[in-house]
Amino acid sequence: MVGPPTSQDTNDKLKALKDPMMHTQDKPQLKAEARNLSFYYGAAKALKGINMPIYDRKVTALIGPSGCGKSTYLRSFNRMHDLYPGNRYEGEIRFFPDNTNLLSAEVDPIEVRMRVGMVFQKPNPFPKTIFENVAYGLRVRGLTSKRLLEEKVEQALRAGAIWDEVKDRLQALAPTLSGGQQQRLCIARALATEPELLLFDEPTSALDPIATGAIEELVSELKKRVTILIVTHNMQQAARVSDYTAYMYLGEMIEFGKTDEIFFKPNDRRTEDYITGRMG
Ligand code: ADP
């Protein structure tokens, strides 16, 4: 039951007015923002002027029918398209708190990939040991101390919720793990270098329901430490794991909002048609 306001309540309100940090506590902070982002595969325009916020330490799901540009959009965040000739971006992806434009020609894509990690549809561990899979990115970054490497590998494997299953066989080859374990290893590998944003491209589509459940649980846990952007064709998954959802169609961002609003009261007819299964 709500009683009359006490002097403590009034004090808190006054404090909140004076303290801008307290005032904005409930408001999510921006981690990244797409601004008028377009993308071309040669002459073909795959993304059309996308504007969208990515909130800090939240999970944002990208949904939409096959071919609408979800993967293309996701891959823009770590400059994956730069690996192929003829691809071209327009617009910006701002990254915070430093307000860097990730797409700027002055920004080295390798630097971007240090801050933005990626987990693919099919688990893709290197044909190396479990330990070396996770240590790889740390070594690339110049870490040589055996003790520190061991410490960081353990931390990442714990964060990837796979430590207990592999701690006694760190020298086994990664491809000997089950599909679900391989995917959690790939997540641990991505986490080892402490990215700020983690991109997931349909990370459970090659997994059984139990392994899928484990990854979904992990995603919900990981958002305490890292911002997550996830492409999924599974609407139940989007509803289960995400805080925000964006509906894309034919290269456009049709609607973005809180996940429950997108699913229960979408503003755009096209979103509603997709959600209710009338389209796609
Ligand atoms: P989604 O992830 O929503 O299924 P994609 O981002 O894969 O969609 O594809 C968006 C559009 O870009 C589609 O028309 C697709 O055919 C096209 N496309 C995707 N990859 C390439 C590529 N490497 N070269 C040329 N066109 C591509």
C-alpha cells in the first residue's frame, strides 16, 4: 500500500532534482547509434538510411523476413564488409562514450573489431586447443605472461558458462566439443578481449533446444557486462532475450522499440503483419 509521502521521499526527490545522474538512472544510455546508415553491395543497396539507437548493456534483437538486411546491418558494426571489395557504406555508426564514427575512413577496422566482437550462426572454433581458442585474441594483443593468460582464459570461459565442462581438458581440441559447447567457447573467445558490443548472428540456429536454452540464458547474463545486438529469425527467442527489438523490411528499419511494445502493440501495420505471421 502506498502511504503519504514521508520527509525521506521528499528528500530523495529534491536530491534527484539536484543530481542529474540520479535523474537519468532509469534512462538507458546510448552505446551506439546508426545515423542515416546505407550500405551497398556493389550497385545493390541493401540498407536504406537506417536510424537506430543501441542502448548500453541491453539486448537488442533484429527481426524481419529473410533477405531484409539484418545480417548486413549487424556486420556493419564491426566493419566486416571492409574485407570484400566493392562494398560501400554511407552515413554513420556513432559509438559511445567517445562518439567515434565506426565507419570513418580514419578509424582502423582492426581497432573496431577489438571493441566489437562477433559470434556467428555456426560455431567456428579454430582447429586448436580449447585454451588456445580463448587465448588467441589476448596473444594478438601482446599478452605473453603465462599466468595472466591462464587467468584471463579462465575468466572468459567462466563468463561463457563453459568453464566447469572444460576445465579438466583445456588442452583438448576445440572441435571435439559438442555444438552447443563450441558455441559457448566461441562466446568465451569473443569475451576474452573484453569487447564493448557483442554481435550475435542467429547464434542458436544450428543448435538443439537444450543448447539453445543455455545460450539464451547466457545472453541474458552477459548483458550485465556487454551490450548485445542479436539477429534472430526466432520470434520467441527475440521476445525471451531482448529488451529492445527492431523490425526490418527490405533494407529499411520499419520500427524500433521496447520488445514488449513491438510484440504487443506495434505502431506499424507491417510490423504487426510480421509478428502475427501474416507475412514473412
Ligand atoms: P537477412 O540477414 O535479413 O536475411 P541479408 O543482410 O543477408 O538479409 O541480405 C540483405 C540483402 O543483401 C539481400 O537482398 C541479399 O541478397 C543481399 N546480399 C547479402 N549478402 C550479399 C553479398 N555478399 N553480395 C551481394 N548481395 C548480398
